[in-house]
Amino acid sequence: MGCATLLLAAGSGTRFGPDAPKVLTRLQGRPVLLWSLDAMIAAASVDHIVIMVSEQTMDAVVDLVEGVETDKILDIVLGGAQRQDTVRLGLEHLSGDEAPARVLIHDAARPGLLPGDIDAIATRLEALDDGSSQPPSGLSAAIPTADTLVRYTSPDAPLDPVDRSGLYRMQTPQGFAFTAILDAHQRQQETAFTCDATLYQAVGGRVELISLPQAERLMKLTFQSDADSLEGLLGLAAAAPTPAPAAPAIENRTGFGFDVHAFGEAGEDGELVLAGVTFPGERPLKGHSDADVALHALTDAIYGGLVEGDIGHHFPPSDPQWKGADSTVFLEHALSLIRATGGRLVHLDLTLICERPKIGPRRDDLRARLSALTGLEPGRISVKATTTEGLGFAGRGEGIAAQATVTLQLPTAP
Ligand code: MG
């Protein structure tokens, strides 16, 4: 109950030329029919495609379609003497238990169809089928007339200008609610119509016109001279997707940082701060700044990735203004250097090496704080902890060591 398409390739194309049926001639090296068929296969909204052929084109179309790969239902059905008969036969082929909700009817002789045209019409049709009009409004591609129009009879007679406002050239695809257009065709077999939209209106249906982007592409291949114009339009399309703007080249950098701070004397003032999180009741670390060993390791990792020296270079311990400083200032400076390159931090991995405090119970607090400080989502932030099995300064409880790695993505200099 999705959307089906009728691809009309049953016309004789007598105005086009005596050689091959026009839907089988090649434009840009591809048979005309395949241009629209490819678009229908690529359009997300379409699940059933019916190609309407004549006795003259049947065998060649069967051969062409044999080489086409698609998961969609693809039928080839013999059309009638006139276009209108062909459409009705195609609709009757689609009717029954598996009938689609909507159908798009398209002339194979308009090879400039794009998948986006089909999806735009299918989406609009679905919106129109809201019960506000019965039968639901149909839809036709159409292009507003841009040129000055005159009525011409002879060189001596005055040119008679025609007001072009409201004048459109009708195109296909035209789309309809399936049962409504089938009913319209079955009731209008005795009267000839030039297109399905006018036939639909004759039974009381409303029709909305839609001017598609690149509507000029939907020109019909009628005369041999049209082939050159279409080759140009299709060639543009074939070329268009290729020159996508070149994305700036990105390189990945890894930075590593390491830091150690000793615990202060028992009874000293201050709080232990790790990764911007305070640990009440724990002995604070000693340092010129707030001694946040985790943020120092992380900040140095970023400087390392950027090849921008180290924390002591940017914030000399000899400078009194950094005494007791909040270490988030250092981290923010390093992050600003990443932003200045146009790059970004994509991952960080922090390891704390200590006997105390126990990091595990506060791990998510640290990750949340680091997320707030760096703008990274917590899924890109790892916090680990280890002891040294009682060995060394950390093992003896004299201080805390921290290691950090970061991954940076930086634009590569041209
Ligand atoms: Mg330090």
C-alpha cells in the first residue's frame, strides 16, 4: 500500500524520427527509458514500478530491464493504442488486493526525472490525502512560463501579446490517490484528454501544480533537436554530484600528559581536588595552584597533542598570579588553543594512580565534571584508577600521580 509508478514507454514517437523508438535511443550513452527507471528505483517512496510498453518496444525493454538490479517490484505491461488507454491498462494492472495507495504517472520521454522529484510528489500527495477533499487532490509537475508569449498570424499582423501570468507548461510526473485515478480513467474512456490531470478534473478531482527544482530538466524528448538540449541537461546532472566541496583534510593526534603532586602535611588547610571535583575529608595535595593533578595531566596532554609546550611554559610557577589558581583556567586555555586551530577534542582517557582516595565511587562525578569542562559527552570520557601495590611514593601514600591521553582531530595544514 505504498506508492507505485507507471513509466510510459508505449508511444510510437512518430515526431521523433523513423529509426528507433525514442525511449530506446541513447542520451549521454544511456537509453532514454533507463534514466527515469533509475530515478524510480532510487526514490525511497516507490515500491512498485510498472513499465508500459508497445508491441514495438516490448522485446527491447525486456532486454534492458534484465540487466537492472532492484529489490522493487518491476513489471512490464503492454499498453494500448493511445496514451490514455495505456495509462488505464497500467492502473488496472496495479488494481486488486495489492493495489498501491498512490500512483505517479510519468512519460519515459522525460528522462530528466530525479529521485527527489518523485519523493517530493509522493510526500505532497500523502499530505493532500487528509480527507479535506474527495477525491483527494492530484498533483502535476509544471513549469511557469518564463518567455514573453505572443499570438502570431503573419508578419504584417500585429504581434498579439498573451498575458503569461498563470500560464504553465504541464509536465510529468503526475500523481494521484490510486483508487481515485483508476475510477476516473474507467469513467472517461469515451473522451480523449491530453493528460491525466485534465482527465482527473473532468470527474471533479482537484489538481495542484508543483514546480519542481530544476524543472527544466523535465523537458520532453519530442523532436530530434530536443536530444541535444537534453544531453546537456542530463550531462549536467551526471556531473553535478561529483564535485562535492572538498572536505578539509583532518588528522588525528594523540597527546599524553603526566603529573605528580605530593600530599600536604596532616591538618593543613584546603581540600583535595581531582578533575575539578572535591573530595571532602581527604588530605589536599600541595602545589603552586590548586594542585589538581588530574587536570594538570589532562592539560599537558592537550598541549602535547597540539605541540604547544607544557603547562609550566604557559603558566610559570614563578608567576605569583597562578598561586592557588583554579586549574580549570589552565584546561580552558588548552581547549582554546584547540578551537583556534578549527579542530576538536574527541576523546580523553585519565588514569589516577594512588592508594587514597578511592576513585571508583566518584568515577561518574569526575566524568560528569570533565564533560562540563571540556564539552565532550561522557561517552568520550574515560576515568580509570589504579594503585601501585604499595610500591613507590603512591604506594606509600605520599602523593598522587595522574596520566592522561587525548585524541584530537585537527585540520591538516594545506
Ligand atoms: Mg601539576
